[in-house]
Amino acid sequence: MISVKNLGFVYQGGKSAALDGINIEIADGDFVGITGTSGAGKTTFTFALSGIIPQKIKGDFYGAVTVDGVDTAVHPAEEFARKVGQVFQDIDSQMVASVVEDEILFGLENFGVPYEEIAKRVDRVLKDLGIEDLRDREIEGLSGGQKQKVAIASILALEPEVIVLDEPTGELDPESSREIFKILTDLNREKGITVIIVEQKIMLLCEYVKHMMVLDKGKIAFYGTPGDMASSIDTFKDLGINVPRVTELSASLISEKIYDGEVTLTVDEAEKMVRRILK
Ligand SMILES: Nc1ncnc2c1ncn2[C@@H]1O[C@H](COP(=O)(O)OP(=O)(O)OP(=O)(O)O)[C@@H](O)[C@H]1O
Ligand SMILES: [Mg+2]
């Protein structure tokens, strides 16, 4: 379990707090989507989960973040990567090798994983991500979606309990974005990996995550299931976040007593709603 208590952070030289009084518990096996406007503190929050803050980036740090009781501010961040794996917002800066297989090997060798085990893990993550055909490819020539998969594979090879991703679909087209979410859903369901993902596309969050967290000026402005969002549509609007149109539509049909079902979060659900109303 991840436990965040009274977390606050002010970057060195920063004018205001990037994080301010964050309290949250994230259970093992959860799938949490984090959203919020630019500068809300999303990246900073992910850094606190993996210990990069306060260990690598300096500033005033308050409160505590623990993962299974281990304090991320104290436990060496390099070693901690085996427990909480992080895919950065800028993956190009994360990649160290020029060939896909080497990129995955790198972390494993660094952590001193035995040779026979390394080969098994490389095979396994390439298969899990569906990128066996990319094994010998140059990373430079890959598409954005393929690169993201390689970045995820190299983190997964370390077999972390938690994977944290910062806007992995930021530069991807809708189809590749969905593919990333599908892969993460499989990893979450089949391997029980806790997934924490920063994502601006609210439709994707509604469709795939178990919990949603909205950050605003370093504070948690909303936390709940995608379904809970329906009762907070105005909060979302005030925060500058557009809820899916299908959600807004169903909420108004319910309040007008035209529809007596649940709010809809996806286009599929909305289609079913419309069919029921027309009957
Ligand atoms: N290295 C830094 N030094 C000083 N201030 C910083 C630094 N990095 C971020 N900040 C500030 O901290 C706040 C939170 O930034 P953060 O990068 O966590 O936001 P974000 O929600 O990830 O934004 P984006 O959607 O643009 O990625 C912002 O006000 C930002 O200007
Ligand atoms: Mg960010």
C-alpha cells in the first residue's frame, strides 16, 4: 500500500508550493489516473512516489510517503526503482541504449539480475508488451507508441509492484493511446501491478481507471471513482477540466427525469442509454 501523509513540496527557488497537504492511500492493485491543468503538481507528485523528490531534486519537503512501510524519502531511490518503477514524461531522456533489447537489458544488468534470469525476463516483457518484433530495432527509428512500449517494458523487466507513468500518451494518436491503456489494464488485472498514470485525456481515464485524482495548485481537488465524477461535474468545470460529453449528457437527462439509469462514462454506455430512452 502507498500511504501519503501531509505531503508538501516547494522547489528550491520556487515561489509557491508545488504540492500542498496531500493525503491519500492507494491500495495494492489499484489503477489510479491523475489529471489536472498544467502546473497542478502532477509530475511533482509522481516524483514523490519514487523518491526522486526529495532525494534528487532539492527543495522543502514536508510530510511522508511510504510504500509498504518503506519511506521513499529515505530509502535509496536507485534501489527503490525495483519496487516503484517510473516512466518519465520525457522518455527520450530516460532511454540509454540505441537498440531495444539493450535498453531492457540495461536496468537488469545494473541491478545485478543473474544472466539466465535476464534472458527470461527480456523474453517475457517483450511478449507482455506485444513487441517481440522490435527486439533488434534501433530505438531512434521507432514510432512514439513503440517507444512508449519499450520504455514500459524496460521498467517492467525490473518487476516493480507499482508502475508510475507521466503522460505516456501525450504525443500519441488516439489509437496508440488506447493501446497503452489496454496494456496497462492487462498488467493490472493479470499481474496485480498497481498502476498510477498521469493523463490529460479524461475519456481514457473514465474508461480504464479504478480511481481518479484531480490535482489543482498542489492540492487534491477530487478523488473518487470515474462514476463519482458525475456528481462533481461543476467542480471539474471550475477546475478547467472537461468531463466527457457523454457523462454531461447523461447527467442532464437524469436530472430532467428523462432517464432513470446510471450516468454514462463511455460512448458504448451512452449508446445503450439512448437505445433505452428511445424504447
Ligand atoms: N525544477 C523546478 N523548479 C522550480 N519550480 C518547479 C520545478 N518543476 C516544477 N516547478 C513548479 O512546480 C509546480 C508544479 O509543477 P509540475 O511539473 O509538477 O506540474 P504538472 O502538473 O506536472 O504540469 P504539466 O501538466 O505541465 O506537466 C509548477 O508551478 C511548476 O512551475
Ligand atoms: Mg507534468
